[in-house]
Amino acid sequence: MEQVEPEQALERIQEKALEQLVSLLDTRILSDAETMDDCLGLIAEESGRIACEALEKGMARLREGLALLESLESSEEMEGIGGEFAGGSVN
């Protein structure tokens, strides 16, 4: 999976949502301002929903990565403590 900046990801998500919704548009809708507002509202809602899902997935991956990093750091610390006991002197 390619890594992109959050702003770029949001832009791609919004473009994809627009592409999908444009195919559903009837040209008569364009002449009706109220209907256009409703359509734009739906587009905004869907874009927001998709963006939130993407952010939630991204946050979950970040949490997993952070937990892995913390466990690696913890194991390195434990190895360092074990080395001190193994090579330390007894008083």
C-alpha cells in the first residue's frame, strides 16, 4: 500500500466519491438549485464518511506500529538489564 499525505488521501477520496456520484446525475438536476444543494450535501456527507473510515484505519495502523515499537524498545531495555546482571559484580 502506497503512503500518501493525509491531505492528498482526502483529496483522492473526495475525487473518487465525486466520480461515482456524477454518473448518477441527471442533467435536469443541474437547473434546479435546491436539488443541486441536496446533491452536494450528499456528496459532502459521503466524502466525510469515507474520509473518517480512512482516518480510523490509519489511526489503527499507527496504534499497531506504536505498540510494536514500544514492545521492541521494552525488549531492548530488558536485554540491557539482563546484561547488567550477567556481567555485574556481587557485593
